[in-house]
Amino acid sequence: MGQKVLPTGLRIGIVEDWRSRWYAGKNQFKTILTEDYCVRKFIKDRYKFAGIPKIEIERKGEELTILLSCARPGLIIGRKGAEIDKLRAELETLTAKKVSINIVEVTKPELDAQLVAEGIGEQIEKRASFRRTMKKAIEMARQSGALGVKVILSGRLAGAEIARREVQSEGSIPLHTLQAVIDYGFAVAVTTYGTIGVKVWIFKGLAKDIREKSDGADAKTR
């Protein structure tokens, strides 16, 4: 179960929330789902280097609210908010709905599995040593507070004739513990000798422990 099921999808309603939050009838469901996909693809393609690990979409009638988690929010906001206004106008044209965009900064990109996977993919595309890249990503995640990290690369690694799989891990990844907050990321590195798949799992701790830490931090700031 733990190996074959998406860790984030398995934990929805327990420690994870839905990435799309809306209700639709049978006739509308396909159209709205396709629209969500197009919105996410448009933003990811347009701001590939802004570090966007997660795009959440909320709908209320004809209004669309998009929550962007972003490691480099400056690239999306632009000078005096010009870039975000342009993005909002383009999304309104694409969806024919009123769009509002909220940006949430990712304070620790080393702990975001999607950003780590995309970073490893970029390094491999630049012909960096895949073993060294994997080891460095794991070390940075552990230094930032991750309790466990696992990275899997699949494909023609280093241009080998036969595709294979390389696995590096450190710490624990309790995939069967539903209270465990495990982030998962997937990226594809496009190289001259073929594509290489990058999978990353990051275990951040149990939900109750993370909640207690955040509550304690809030109490201190007060």
C-alpha cells in the first residue's frame, strides 16, 4: 500500500487537504476538471523557474481563487505588481471567470519534495553527477529538519545503454503511518540520451508533533 499509492493522496482528509476545492454536478465535472488542469499547466509553463510546488484552486460560483505556493514570489509579482496583474488578466481570458490570486511564500524550499525533485532534474539536465546531486539534496533536506528523505532516479543514468534505477535514502519514511506528514514530488529531466524520472519523499514528522511545535512558536511570538 505504502509503495504503490501516492503518499499525499492517501492522506487527504487526515493530514492533507484537497488541491482543488469545489463542487460540480455530473454535467459540469469534466469541464471544470479540465479547466483546473489547463490553469495549472499554464502557470507552471509560464513561471517554470519561480519554484511553484503547489497550486490550489477554490471555486465559488463564477469566481476563481488561486493559491500559489512559491519559492521566488518576486518573479510572479513583478515590479509594482505588474506581472501578477498580467497573469490575472490572462487567466480571466482563459477561464472566462473572475480570478483572484494569492501568493504564499515557501520559506524552506529544501523541505518541499516537489521543489527538491525539480532541482535535481535541473542539475541532471546540466550534466551534473547524479549521485552527488542526490546526496547533496538529501543532506540539505536533513539539515533543514527532515526526519527522513528518499530519492529515486530512473532512466539511462549517465547515458548508460540500459535504463536502471538508483535509490538513495536517509532516515525513516513511514509510508503506512497515516498521521505521518510525508511530502512527495515528481519531476522529469529531459537529457540528450532520454528522459530521467525523479521521485522524492520527505518525512517531516507526525502531524500532532508539527502542530505542537507551531502552537509553541505562536505562543512565543505573542
